[in-house]
Amino acid sequence: MNLSFIDPKAFTPARNGNALLTDRLSALATMNRLNALTAIKRAGSGHIGSSFSSIDIFTLLYEQRLKEGDVFFSSKGHDAPGQYACMAAVGILSIENVLDLRRLGGLPGHPEVGTPGVVASTGSLGMGLSKARGIALARNLRAHDGRVFVMLGDGELQEGQNYEALRSIANDGLSQVKVVVDYNKIQSDKYVRCINDLGDIEAKLSAFGWTVRRADGHDFDALTAGFEAMEADHSGPQILIADTVKGRGVSFMEAAPDDGDPTMVYAWHSGAPKDEDYERAIDELVQRVRTEHEGLSVEPPELSSAAPGKPSKLTPSADGKGAPPLTIAKAIGEELVALAETRSELLVLDADLADDCGLRDFENLQPRRFFESGIAEQDMVSTAGALAGQGFTPVCGSFASFLCARANEQIYNNTCEGRKVIYIGQYAGVLPAAAGYSHQSTRDIALMAQLDKTVVVQPGSAAEARALIRWAVESSEESVYIRSLIIPPPTDLETSPSGLSPVGCGVQLADGNDLTILSYGPVLLNEALKARAALSEHGVSARVVSMPWLNRIDADWLFDAIGEGPVFVLEDHSPIGGLGDRVAQTLASAPERAAGNALHVLGIEGLPACGQPHEVLQFHGVDAESVCERVLSTRGS
């Protein structure tokens, strides 16, 4: 289908017209919405609702408020497409940059340092105020007068680090810090009030020593007055709460006012619109652009066409069944619902990711046993530890990159107390990669595998995921960390005929005589099987072994499984601290048995790349073709 955008050069008539400033800004904001929507559609993913709620604020800042020497960044991160569109409108980025959203070598899904005009990497929520403090302190030390603007999300204010920074900035008297809160009242997909209510937000923020103002975030006169008052006040740090609407600008994407319905799920938080929804939205935006330009007495801009994006997909292996199977996240969620029928001690805790983590059915069917913490992983984990101490079996779900890193000290404390908690880290590994490195978890095995009495495991199929969560709840005497894939697996692998291999043992998926490829998780097991097929064309016979137990290895099983040839560990993680290190330790423990087992670890080197699935796997050398080439290079072929 045709994708439409407006070249930034066509923004000039609206920007320079003789009409009221508020009317000109409104026209510019509408064009920015159109470009942001097309970027998301072309990328195949992104955050529409958060981008649209904040675009009016971005437009005002970039067009009118930011002066030379000022810095601005959005701590939210989700609104990157909206910010990028506004940056392109004023020449900081090119429109080609914006249309190359979420692709290898293009703009990352969340802002990252290295992108023109981006001074702080965001996407991991709650860090923005502390970063603003650091920038302001540095400017004071260098006698630099520039102001520091930062945007926060309302759901983001559930993260505790914000409140440490609020007090510190006030204590430091950093009056050059100017904060605007995009107060759209919905976080991922539910009302903030129903997830973890912020209460009287003005009184709360004022209590930390900040001057707090409020304005309609879509009224340019009110926004301008709010910014002018905030900028003129040098008595201390300033906050402007901008009341906004998630999805503002496209009628059917706009969130309904908070009616108190706790079951409401906002549909446009993330993901790209379907073709028909994109066309409806573009038609509405184009009509508004024309109407607004008529009001400015200038010709409306011509629409330019962008080639449709072609997101790469994970193709099934030669041994696969073809159709994408049930996601691992969904399988785990369904099994938790089934377990709840017979395990009265089972509880589920969530960090504002119930839909993504497959926990929504449990929330709806077992509301008294489901506890929402909001965007507050540390609180969730410590709460779970205390519940375990009271005889319950708590399951904590969140994205792996946030759960394992941000709450690692709390997880460690739980293990020190001997509390059994089951942690489910969704979004584990390098894929999906479009959101960027803040969301890609390629160090979580290292963070979790060294914890005492904690088993780290990753299922290779939905069936194995069901068996693993059941084992974790019913049989494991230790805490369990389950790495989970959030996207549909490329194929439905039969990783274990009985559902689950014994602890410390894996399963051979394909036979071979010359070498062993040892891997885990549906994505890289699929690539390993495809690499095996490619190697056979070069006369190399490779066996493929699935090893779900990432920090438990039965030595006898391993030596039987790998035979006498070299071993290649295909790692959906950094080469440091993952399964490869455990294999190396096991081989080193019995050098006489491992004499012929040269070990090669192929993992995600450096920061994980942002882009479409196959191009990112290829970039890191863990796709089937690259694995084949790397194996052959070690054999001198």
C-alpha cells in the first residue's frame, strides 16, 4: 500500500504565515503526527498513543521554546517517533532518518545517544530526572547558563528513582531544570489510577520542593503561558503538568476520559496500525492539514510517497512445521491459569506489562491473587519475597531487561532469605530488536545465573514452557528464572517428547557426527537447525542439541551429548556469563574427557543492534548463514 509523508520543506508556509502563532503550531503538530504515524507503519512497530499525546509539547519546544544552549530530552522513550518527527521538521534529523525508524543503521525505537540531537538514552523508565540533575550540575561547574528541559510520563512517575531525584534537584537548587509531565492518564494500556494511583500529583510534587503548574497539553496558548511562567521563575526547579489525551489527533485512537473502568484496555499503546486503520488515520490527518492550512490562508502541502517497509521475518527451519506457533508468553500465562485451579498458594505479580507478559487472563480470572505493582520492579520483587516468606508461591512477570537488572539487589536479597520466587523475564534475548538496547536483554543470564539457589532456564517451545512453569511451581525447591520469548517463535520445535528434560540435561534435536551446536530458545534453535542443513551441503555433519537449563549442567549427560568433536554454543546473550561459560566450566572439570571438545561460543557481542529480526541476527553473526560460515572457518573450509 502507499505510505504518505510530508517533506519538512513543506512545513515552511505554515511556520511563516501571518496567522496566530497557536494556529500555525497546530498545523505543524498535525503534520508531525502524520509523519510519525507513517514512520511507525513503515517500521512495523512503535508507540502511537504516547507519541500523539506528546507531539503538541514537542512541537512547541522545538519550534518556539528551545534556545541555543538549552538541552531537552524525553525520559518516556516511547514517544520517540513523535519526537523524531518534530526534530525532522526543524532540521535536526532528515525525513529519511524518520522513515528509517527501527531498522539496522536507522533510528532506534527508543532514543539513544549518538542520534543527532539526543543527549540521553531513554526507554528504561525513571532515569530522566537524575540525568537532568547531572547535566545541570555539570553546567553549573562550567558556568554554563543553558536550561535543561526533560519530559516525563505519568506512569513513569511510579518508578522510585524519580523521587530520589526530585528531592536531590530541589536540594541542589537547580532552577534551570524544567520538567513537563505528559499527563495522559494511561500508562501501557490501562488507566494509571487503576494500576498504581499517583494521587494528588500536584501536592506530591510540590512536597519535594518544586514549583508546580498545570496546563492543557493540547492548547498552545495555555502551554505557552505555562512554559513562559516556568522559564521566568528562578526560585527553584519547575514542573509543568500537561493534561493530554493518549492518541490525540486521530479520533478513533484517542483514549476515552477516565471513567473508572479498571477493565479498560487502550488499544493503541504499541504496534503498527493495520492497513485499513492506517488509511483511516491518514485520511483524517490529511483533511485536518488541509483545513488548518486554509485557516492560515496558505496552500496545503503536497503528500510524498514512501516505499512500504518490508519487515524481515524469522523463517522456519528445514525441520520445522511452518506456521508460527503459540507464543511462549501466552503458553506460560495459560498454564498459570490452569495451575491456579489446584494451587491455592500461587500468586502473580505484574509490573504494568500484563498483556505483553501473557498474564491478562490470570488477572481477569483470579483478581484476588493478582497484584499490580505498576512501573516499580523493585517494589514488586521485594513484595514477592515477603509473600514467599508467608507461605505463598509468587510469580513475578516483567521484561527481562528491567526485572533482572533494576531489581537485581532485591532478587539477591530474596535468595539470601531463602525465599522461593519464580521470575519470568519476557523479551529475553536480542529479539525483538526494534525497540533498541534499552529493551533487549542480553546480560540477564549473567545477572541471574550466579545467584544462590536460583535455576535459570529458557524453554524452546510452548509445550516446554508449560512444562517448565508447572515444574517451577510444583516441584522446584529453588527460585526459578524463566527467560521467555515475547514474539511468535519461527516454528514449533519438539524440544522434549516428554515435555521437559531432567534438570541439567538437554535434548538432541538432530543427529550428526562431526560437531555439536548447543543452543536454547526457539529463535536460535531454529537458526541452529538451518545452519545444520547448510553445513551438510559442505559435507559437515552437525548435531543440534537443545539445552534449556542455562546454569545447571549434568556433566555425564553433556559428554554423552557432545561426543568427541568441537562444540559450538549458540548464545542468545553476551558470550560472557551465559550457557557457554557453564559448558566451559564443565569441560574444564574433566579435561581427560574433553580432550577433543574445542569450545566456541557464538553470542551477542557488544550492545545489541536495533532493527528487524533477520538483519539483527545477521549483524551479530548468529543467523544460520553466519553460523555456517563461522563453523566452516574454524575447520579451515
